[in-house]
Amino acid sequence: MTSRARTRAALGRARRRGHARHGLAVGALLGAFALISVGSLAPPPTVSAAVNAGAPAQSYGSANAQQLTVPATSQAVAITRDAYTATAGVQSLAAGGTNYDWAKLVLLKAGFPITEGSVTVMTRWMRQENGADDWFNRNNPLNNGWGSGGNSGLGSYDNLQLAAENAAEALHSVGGYSEIVAAFAASAPTEVIESAIWASPWASSHYANGGHWAYTPVQIVSAPDGTW
């Protein structure tokens, strides 16, 4: 091989080595870029991961807090919710143990609405029969003869719950009390219910057609233990 040929061969080998090194350099650069790109696209650590790594949840929440901006033109919307009521049952009324509880129990047993006006009439009626302080006398607050074993309402019941049941049954069973039933069932004004009571045969005196009827507020009185 001549001197010129050897020189050309050496230059060719140098060029080939240079291209190889350039390819390796480019490959390394692309690999590094890929690693940087993957790192930049990685999702942020979850709350649990941050807490497990020792970062307090509160600090993580503060650093990653989100905000919600409500436009100034937004208007409040009123929401109407369904109303609901609750009716006291036998056990809760018995636990109360007062004359007002017994009045409500009669209305409950009779299937009448328990309204303020009806309870007012019932407690006034009880007061006319037995008085306010002794409304539980003989466990017969309305001096009801139905099932009490006594004429003219002078009988007694084993307890006040039984008395309420019999009072309710008497109202629905005797034809002369139909106007009372209708008035209570309709939640009529107090004067209408009371007029029906006076006109009925419940009391032979008819309460002097209201002349013997008291309208002052009825005091709340509890019955003795064992009466309910």
C-alpha cells in the first residue's frame, strides 16, 4: 500500500470512530431528556403518600388547597322543605302523667286530631267533672259510666289508660254524643265543641248550658304514682 493509500485509510477509520461517538452522545442526550420528561410528567404524591412520608396532612392540604370562586352575578336559591309533625304515643303520654297528657290520650284513642283547642276543651271538661287538683279521682277524669261499673259516672277504672280507652269508646258508641265526635273530628273552635258537650246527655245538668263552665287556664297537675 502506498503512503497516500495508508493516509486515506486512517482518515476513514477516524471518521467512522467520530460518527460512532456522535451517535453515542446523541443517544445519551435523548435518554437524559426522556428521564427529565418522565419526571416532569409524574403525578404529585397523594395525601396518604405525603402523610406516610412524614409530611403533616394539614401542611399538605395548605400547600395543595383548591379555591372556588362564585361569580358576583350568582343568586341564592330558596329551598322549600316538606314539613313534618310528630304525635305523642301512649307510652310518652303515660310517662308525662299530667291532666294534659290524659286529655291528649283520649283524643288519640278516639282518633281525633290532637290540637291545642281540643286539648283546651278536654282539660276544661275534666275540671268541670272532677276539679283540677283531683282530676284523676277514681281513675275516671270525665266521670264516664261506660265500662266503669258505676251509674251516673260514679264508677272507677283500674288505671288512667283504661279510662281513656273507655271515654273514647263511649263517645263513638252513644248516639247522643255524635255532635261531640263531629266537632272534635273537625278540630272545630272551642266554643263549638263545648256547645256540643253541653247539649249532649253526658251530664244531666248540661252544665247549665255553659253557665257552670269555667274558662280560666287549667293548671297542670300530675297524677299520683300507680294511677297510669
